[in-house]
Amino acid sequence: MLLRLPESVSEAQECIAEGAVPVGGATLIWAGWQRDGFPERAMSLRNVPEANVIASGALGAAVVLSRIDERVPEVLHHAAAGVGTGAVRRTATVGGNLVGSTLRCLLPAALVLNARGIVLDRDRVFETDLAEVVAKHHLLLSLHWREPLVSGYRKLSGEAGGAPPLAVAAAVHAHDDGLDRLHVAVRDGYEVLTDDVPCHAGGGAGADRAINALGDTSLGTLHTAAWDAVREHVIQLLARPVSR
Ligand SMILES: Cc1cc2nc3c(=O)[nH]c(=O)nc-3n(C[C@H](O)[C@H](O)[C@H](O)COP(=O)(O)OP(=O)(O)OC[C@H]3O[C@@H](n4cnc5c(N)ncnc54)[C@H](O)[C@@H]3O)c2cc1C
């Protein structure tokens, strides 16, 4: 197997044209290759600058999870910190987690940020929503979002070998019309549900109204334990002070 390490977007596109298989940290794909055979060519985006960015509003797909810190919103930082073991986090990448894994702890966090994916294919670079990135297994270059007023993440503890633990992500975004909007995403089993409702961030006023509104969305179909976790998370988030 030839591992290509392109240093620019155009070099990465040449690798795609040659049929190179994308690889992140190989924490998942390696076992598959050992079982089914190695591809002729693979490609890592680790030397492409755009895939390594960590900044306000941007995160590269080749960034390893252990490098994700306070430069990104709390919801994303804490989601990354909760993935697997330290050894996994030091190797696994954002792209491998969002596009290539089944657990996708980063997905609820990215959804509540309204993050968009920048995607590479052999002859264009384009922006699209995460649902499409995941469904079509696009080659993800980076994520981009507008900073929220406040955000938070909670993953319940799970049993080894059992169902994936429930994960709740939430973020409040300010809108130009002066109204805030609460976005909540829940990973329940391998399903991710997400929805958003009007709210008022800071101080907790109106939290009950926002929770009632959430109950009328797809999240209202959650089982009791999941709904209780959402409710508690939203109450705590909306009570936190925000600076506008
Ligand atoms: C012990 C253990 C515990 C784990 N616990 C958790 C957990 O708690 N939560 C969780 O979410 N995950 C968990 N995982 C999964 C972990 O997040 C994945 O192993 C990891 O995200 C895969 O990342 P990687 O960079 O190693 O991908 P790789 O193994 O390199 O690739 C996996 C797939 O992603 C594709 N891929 C890689 N980069 C990109 C890209 N930029 N664009 C598109 N496709 C790409 C590859 O082609 C491949 O199909 C665990 C894994 C292990 C081994």
C-alpha cells in the first residue's frame, strides 16, 4: 500500500483521482484492511493546512481528537474529550469520527452548532450540510460554524459492550431579529435526533417554555430517561450567563 501525504487541496484531489482511500488515524480502518486486504493507495490529509485548522468557527478533518480544546465551543470540545480512551483520542481524527465511525460522538455537537462541511472531490471543493456529508461518505476537509452564545455536552455513562451511551448536545444561537434559538441533538442508540426551538439564553427565564416547545418536536418522542436527560441539560444551559 502506498500512503500518499498531499500538502495542498489540489494535491489531495490528485490522490482522489488516483483512487486513494482516505485514512484518518486508522483506529477503525486498519482492522478492516487486515481482514479484507490493503488498498493499493491510501491518503491522509494530515499535511493539508486546511484540514488541520483549529480556530473560532473552524475545525479541520485531520485534527486528532486530543488536540480539540477551548478554541472551539464547549459542546465540541467536551464531545471530543468523551470519545473512547486517551490512546484512541490521540490517534482518531475528526473526519474519521464524523464520517467513518458508527458512534460519531462529535455528530450531535456539530449538528447543534449548525456546522457545515467543506468537502473535497476530484474536481471541486464545496460546502454542504452534515447530513449529506455523513450519508454520502464525502471526503471531509473541515467543519465551519457560527459561534453560539453558549453550548454544552453530556454523555451518560454506558456499560462495556452494551448499547452506546446516550449523548445530549445543546447550543443557543443569537439571531438578528433579537430572538435566541436553542438547538438540541441527542444520540440514542445509533440514532441521532435534532431539533430547535425559540428560547432566551442567560439566567434561565423561559426555560420551561423552551422545554415545552421541544416536547412538540421530534425530541418529544424520546423515552423517559432520555427526555429527562435533555430536560436537565437544557435547564442548566439556559441558566448559564452569556455575554452578547
Ligand atoms: C477502543 C475504542 C473506543 C471508541 N470509543 C468511541 C466513543 O466513545 N465515541 C465515538 O464516537 N467513537 C469511538 N470510537 C470510534 C473512534 O472515534 C473511531 O475509531 C475514530 O473516530 C475513527 O477515526 P480515525 O481517524 O482513526 O478513522 P480511520 O480508522 O482512519 O477511518 C475510518 C473511516 O473513516 C474514513 N475517513 C477518515 N478520514 C475521513 C475524512 N476526512 N473524510 C471522510 N472519511 C474519512 C476512512 O476512509 C474510513 O472509512 C472508539 C474506537 C475505539 C477503537
